[in-house]
Amino acid sequence: MKRPPTKSRGSSPSRTCPKAPCSASASEGGGCSGLSYSLNFDTNTTEHDRVGDIHGVKLAVDKKFDPYLDGTVVDFYDGLEKRGFVFNNPNVAQTCCCGSSFQV
């Protein structure tokens, strides 16, 4: 997957994702290092979103986050040491010590 999904809800008119809810992710301001990831489910997108289908899941990525998320791989781990979604972003220059935010 080239880019994780991104949440975008502006004032522009929205359209409905075909067939099923979209998985949406955002790179938002916050955390010690400035940006953090967010995953959400939504049924609406805007013209600012890039919508794709990856393994049958509709993904919406806000185009303004392209420079921050280009090449990012989202994976899911289910093990003793960790469980949940992990973002492997080649653009990250620095993360905070807890790993919940990043800088590019």
C-alpha cells in the first residue's frame, strides 16, 4: 500500500464511498513531534480525498497529506509484544520517545 487512508472533512460537498464504509486515516497536528496518525471509518469522502481499493477495502487519503505519507506501509500486528496497526513511514525524520507522533 503506497499511502494510508486519510480523513478529510472540509466544507466542500461530499460523496459516498461505494458499497462499504471507507477506512480513513489522517496525519494530524499533535503529539511531542508535531504529527500523529489517526484511523477512522467513514462513508463520505470529498474531492480532496484520493480513494483507492486495497484488498477489497476502500481507502480515502486526503491529498494534502501526500508529502508526509508517500511510501507509508500500514501493517497489523497481533502478538505478545504488540497488537494493532503500525505505520512504517520512510519520510519520518524523528519520532517522540513514546512513538505516538513523528516529524518529517
